[in-house]
Amino acid sequence: MASQRIETKNNIETPPAVAAAAVLNPPFYIAGKVQEGDKRGRELGFPTVNMKIGNLTIPYGVYVVLAKIKERILKGIAHVGIVETFNVKDPRCEVHLLDYNGDLYNERVELNLLKLLRQVKKFHDSQELVLQLKEDEKAARHFLKNL
Ligand SMILES: Cc1cc2nc3c(=O)[nH]c(=O)nc-3n(C[C@H](O)[C@H](O)[C@H](O)COP(=O)(O)O)c2cc1C
């Protein structure tokens, strides 16, 4: 059978397996512009794109995502919620792109959140957070490879 291209919201092309799952459990979608973060992510080795969004209407958590930026589809892991470890109380959505390095300030980002990896946690220190982020990246790559 010829492989099919199925599109989810806003025409982000999604492999058939994800689209099939989406029928049962729609992926969450968020769009917004990139704004300046606290620059902490870069120091941790996990630079993030911080999205300017209004009210968050999706559950807090860490997700595998596909991001549409400048007509490109990029893979990533996203954090939605408060940054418990550093006591940042305003909810946010930030994305670490897996194979991208560059300045995206002020660009529009559209996100399909494909899979919830885990809940947001409070870590003792940055080292513990980084260990978890490495695990998140591994799990995301595994998920995206097996679509
Ligand atoms: C995939 C991912 C998962 C994250 N998970 C958590 C978490 O569980 N708890 C937490 O306090 N912060 C979490 N963070 C947020 C980091 O603390 C944050 O990226 C870092 O503080 C950098 O923030 P900045 O980009 O505003 O400088 C996560 C970030 C990413 C990209």
C-alpha cells in the first residue's frame, strides 16, 4: 500500500501512525511567537525556544513535539507549565529543538504536542534536571524513530 501523508491541524504533516492515534486522542496544538527566555537553558546545554502564549489550555507536562518554524518541521521536546526547579511561577511553553541550532527570536512557532513523556517535576539542582533532560531526549528520539 502506498504510504499516505496525513495532515493534522495547521497542515503539519504527520506520519500515519501519529495521525491514527490522533483520531483517538488528538495531539494538542499551540502557536505563538518566540520571545526571550532567561537564557538558563543554554547554560544547561539544552537551549530552548520560549513561546509567547496567552492562557495555557493544555495540561502541564513534558511532551514530544513537532514544531513548524519558517516552513520547516523540526523535532523537539517541550516543557509546558511552571519551572518548579527555579521557582518560576508564570506558566510557559518552551521547546528544545533536537537538531537545530540558530536564532529564532520573533519567529512564529506552531507546535503539535504528540506524546506526553512525563509530568513536570521539581529537581534538587540543575545537574539532576540535566540528567532528566537527557533521558527525555532519548525517549523522544525513540518515539519519533518508531512512528
Ligand atoms: C524538555 C524540557 C523539560 C523540562 N522539564 C522541567 C521540569 O520537569 N521541571 C523544571 O523545573 N523545569 C523543567 N524544564 C525547564 C528548564 O528548567 C528550563 O528550560 C530552564 O530553566 C531554561 O529556561 P530559560 O530558557 O527560560 O532560560 C524543562 C525544559 C525542557 C526543554
